[in-house]
Amino acid sequence: MEKKTKILAVGDIHGDTGLAKKLAEKAKKENVDLIILAGDLTWLDQSFQGIVGPFIKAKKQVLLIPGNHEPNSTINFLAEMYPNTKNIHGYPHKIGNLGIFGAGYDSKVGPFWVEDEEIFKTLKKSHDKIKDMKRKIMVTHALPAESKSELFEGSGSEAVKKAITKFKPDIVISGHIHEAGGIEEKIGKTKVINVSRKPKIFEI
């Protein structure tokens, strides 16, 4: 039987180094295999020091995507700066029979955003490379339209909703709306978890 991967996922850290340290300690204590940071690591592309470092110090692998508070260039910089760190915006990551694919940004608000259609294209590009894998996780900063996390009308992404329907990942990790942090639901057979400032540890 293939070993499950234990993951800690969180979004919207917004430069909170105290939260990053606390979560790195939790990840170490609970023997987590992988960290997923689902965008908005910074506040307006500032204060990214001390966000990834604590997880690396705890000897954890880190996967990143941009939010609407930092450009993809900042995420690339962090991925190059720290060992065992990867930007998965448009690029999949494989662990055994688990494929993780993602797209950052939001399509509506913030200094850094892209058109909704671009989010879907990025997700498709990434998913195409892991489509035959047994288990799949999709990571986005934007949350799906018409989901429980869409607490404010129009805050969800039709592209993320479409990707869930088309690609049918086992789990979707999203963030963006802080007030929606901790909300979980099922869309079809896909479990959708909003991790905006509410970390979630799970196995798959």
C-alpha cells in the first residue's frame, strides 16, 4: 500500500512571521511531509522575509503560488532563494502517485491579478502533465464561484469552478477571502478547503 502524504496548507500569511514560525513548529511536531502556501505570502509585495525560511529550517518541502498581493516574480525569487522550494503556478509537482497542480492570482481585486480565463489556462497547462495520476490536488489563491467560501457576491472565480468540474481533483486548496478561512465543502466528489489564515493538515 502506497504511503500517504501528510500536508499542511495555509494561505494569506501576509508577512506574518510569527504565524510562519508557529506553523513551521506545528509541521515539525506533527511530522508533516509537505507545506503548501496558497498565495498572499506578502502584503502588497513587501515583508516576505521570514515567511518561507522557518519551514525550510524545519526541513520541510514547500510549494508556493502567488496571490493578489505579490507577482509571480516574487514567488520565483523565493523558490530560487530557498532549497526544497517550488513555484507550482502552472507547473505540477509529483510525489509518488500524487500530482499537485496550481495557479495563483485572483481575477478581480488586488494590485496583482489576471483575467479569469488566464487562471483556467494556467490550471489546464499544469493539469495536462499529471492528468493520469491516481490522486490529484489543485491549489489556487482564488476561490470557486458559487461556493460556500464566496461570502461576498462576485468574489469567486468561474475559472476555478470550471477547473474543478473538468479536472475533478480529489482536493482543492484555496484562500483569498480571510473570513472564509476554515470553510470546507464538496463540489461533486471534490473536497474544497479554504485555508485563508486557517491552516489545514490532511493526508492523501
